[in-house]
Amino acid sequence: MDQWKLDELKRVADAMVAVFGSHAEVVIQDFEEPESAVKHVAGNLTGRQVGSPVSYFPHRLFKDQGDGAADALGYKKVTKNGRVLKCSTVFLRDERDAVIGCFSINFDVSDYIRLTTTLSEHTEFAETAEAMRKEIYTTAFPETVESVIDGIVADYGKPPSDMTKDDRTRIVAELERAGVFAYKGAVQHVAQLLGTSRYTIYGYLRENKHD
């Protein structure tokens, strides 16, 4: 990536974080140098630093799809400390339309999840809440494991970073009743969304069996 293009992108990244503040982070990566791909970081949500290796998700998309890789917009990511991020990654291209890197935007929505919960307490009726809970099992279950998890976690009204061990234990118990752990790789997936390790999830499953 040439220096002029990088400098222009840095200005855009810094401007975005200046508007959205501590809730935002923008990371610019150069795929031509995968071992030190991160060339600029505005904000601090993921702990990435200039000189860090290439991020797994965008680089995997590039490896799978090559120069035809489509931008990934509005996807969900959970940080190691349990913060929920809404993210978009735009692939950067040269004059030949070849992918040379990416421009990734991360926005922390954890506080908005809490706010949504507070507002819903004053607007949601018990019958509606029960109907939504049943719908998780009847319509979302055949879809992806993540949709089931999202529905159950939403009932708790707070991001994983605010959850206690009891919260996580009850969520794992509900997921087990919903049959989520019958799917290969579900334990690792649940651990990532709850901001913990798969060994911790196995521990919760053992505790629930003893209760």
C-alpha cells in the first residue's frame, strides 16, 4: 500500500473516531505485510496495535475469495473482555482492483444493549416476553446456533461483560435444553459469544448436571 493512500485513510479513520469517541475503533491493515499488517489504529477497543499481525477474519475472507472478496458489513464480534461490537470491514484495492488490505470499523454497542433493556422494562408486557421466548425455540432453532444464543442472551438484557457466573451458568443450561450443544463446534462458539473459554463452558455443563 503506497504511503499517500495510507495517509488519506488515516485521516478518515481519525475523523471517524473523533466523531464517535471511545465507542469506536478503526483499524487499517496492509495484506502485503501479513506479519505486521496493522498500519494504523484509531481508538482502542480490541487492543490492536501498529505492527500487529493481520486479523484472522478479514484475511480468511481474502484467502477464501481472493480479489473477489465482498465487504463484510454490520457483523457481530465479542471481545475477550465481553464487550459486544458491531463491525464492518471494507477491502482496499489497488488500481488493478486487486485486494491489498482492509479498513475495519468497530463500534461498541454494549451500552446501547443496556439502554435497550432499561427501555423495554417500561414498555414490554409479560405476555409479549413469553411469546418472544417461545419463538426462539420454534422459529430460530432451525437456523444458526448463533441466532438461538442471541435470543437466549437477549432475555438477560445485558452484554456478556456485565454477566455474573450465575448468569452464564443459567444461559448454558438453557442452551443445553435447546439442544445447541448437539452441534459440532457449539461449545467454542458459545464461549466466544459469552467472552469466556470453552473449558469454562464445559465446567458450567458439569455443574448443571450435578444440580
